[in-house]
Amino acid sequence: MIDPNCKHGLPRSECAQCFNEFGIPADAYLDAINEDPAFSDLRSSGETVDAMRLFDLPLTSVLNGERIDLSLGIGTLRHAAENHPDLYNPDKPNEPAVDVTDATEFAMVVVEEINREDEEGNTLLTRMIDKAILQAVENGCEGVNHDA
């Protein structure tokens, strides 16, 4: 059986040191992910991709050609969970709201929740998009006929 932890004692998918040992060239990484804006400063720098930047990418939404890309690093997700105001324990103010022990596993479960359909086929993501559409229109956005 393969040990699920790396030589540093962390889950393999979360060890920045092990990831950095691969020395992935920034240009190759950017080509593979279709130029994630969070890494654009590395283009042609000759540097390698730093794992902590990968894991701690902020929540972003960008228009990428004909699609909207939403992105969130699992480190940022972990931080959000551990500091979630609805999970805060006032009896332990100096401790995380929850202790995320495996950020990758936790991220997979969060993705399942994002995509879970209710009885009408709606998901958290479709409800978020519906709300964003409504706000854009109510704020007088460009690109639609408001007199229709």
C-alpha cells in the first residue's frame, strides 16, 4: 500500500515542498492552464511555479474567450473554512472554526456541494449565476435591451 503522506508527513497533494521539488517551469505551467491571470507575472521569467501560489489562489472570476472561469485555490478554501463566521466558536476564539486536515479531500466535498441539485435541478452555482444576472440587469448593465 502506498503511504498517503509525503516525506514531510503531509498529505501528498498538500505539500508545497514536494511540489516545488518538481521545478515546473512557469511557461510550461501557464501553457497547460491556459494562462491563469494569477500567474501572468511569471510569463518568460524563467522561474518555476511556487506551490504556495497554486494552493492559495484567491477566488476569481474572469471572462476567458467565450466562457466565464471561476477559480479558487484549495489553500484559500481551507482558510475560508477555518475562518468561516457561521462556524466560529466563541468559546475558542483563538482556534480555527473547523480544522481542515486534508484540503484536497475537503475541496472535493465542497465541489460536490456546489454541484448538488435540489428538487428543481438548481445548484448553489446556478443560484449564484441567477443572482449575478439579476444584479447586473438591475444595475443597468450594458449588453442587454432594458426596454424589452
